[in-house]
Amino acid sequence: MSRPPVIFLVGFMGCGKSSVGLALATLLGVDFVDLDELVSRDSGRSVSAIFEEEGEAAFRARERSSLLALEPRLSAGAVVATGGGAYIDERSRAWMSAQGQTVWLDATLDAIERRIARDGTRPLYGDRAALEALYDRRRPAYATAGLRVETSTRPPEEVARLIALAVRAEDRA
């Protein structure tokens, strides 16, 4: 019998990690973990508040600590929706790759901007030029993920089905 899947969803803010993650975990019958929610719960503050009060470096340290603390839970399988910057950290990226499969949810900047402009909770969301610069800086790290799925025009359930098919095919190989 094979080990239950451990999948880390990575990608830029607004690419669908949380919504796809929940759908994927349901399909695979494993736990769903939203890393931003975990950091927020552990600190008792929102991600935006941590960024504002402590800065990005402190948030990333909290994020890495929460990520690494997941290890005992992974033996039962899990889908982990990471924060947009979690996969940029080399240590976190290497750890995720060693623990399970990494999946880059990729979306166009236009699709991302449409999604995040309406929620008002993104601490690194600024003007279009700043967003584009951050997007361009992060894409090379995301591109190292084991699988890439385009999410710009696909609903979360379809993306989840595509990932589940790929994971099951890999498990049979």
C-alpha cells in the first residue's frame, strides 16, 4: 500500500492555492492545511497585522516555523496551501520537496490582479508595477516545482481534478 499523498500548493497570491487545496484534499481524502491560516491562528493575529507590526522577515520566520511543525501530521497525507512567498525561501522549498510533491498553481498577472483586488487582505498588494515586479521575481522559484497547472481560467474543482489525476498516475508508476 502506498503512502497517502502529501502535496504542497505553491504560487503567487491569488492563484487559487486555498480554494484548489480544499477541493483537492476532499478528492484525495486527506487533511487540508492553509499555511497562512495556521500562522494567523498560532500568532493570534492576521497575516496583514503581522506584516504591519513585525515586517515581512518576521512573518517569513513564523511561516517557516509553522511549515516545519507540520511534519508529524504529514504521515496521514495532506494538501498544504502555502503562502505566496513560502516557496521562495530555499530551506522551505527544499523541505517541501523532500516531504512530498510540489505543485505550482500558475495564473496570469491579469487574472491574479482581478482576484486579489477584491479581497483587500494582501499585505504585499500594491500598485500594478510593484505587483508585476514581485510576480516576476518569484516565478523562477515557482518554476522549480514538480508540477505546473495553469489556473487563470479554470475553476478550483477542475484544477483539483487535474492534480489528483497526475498524483494518482505518478503513484501507479
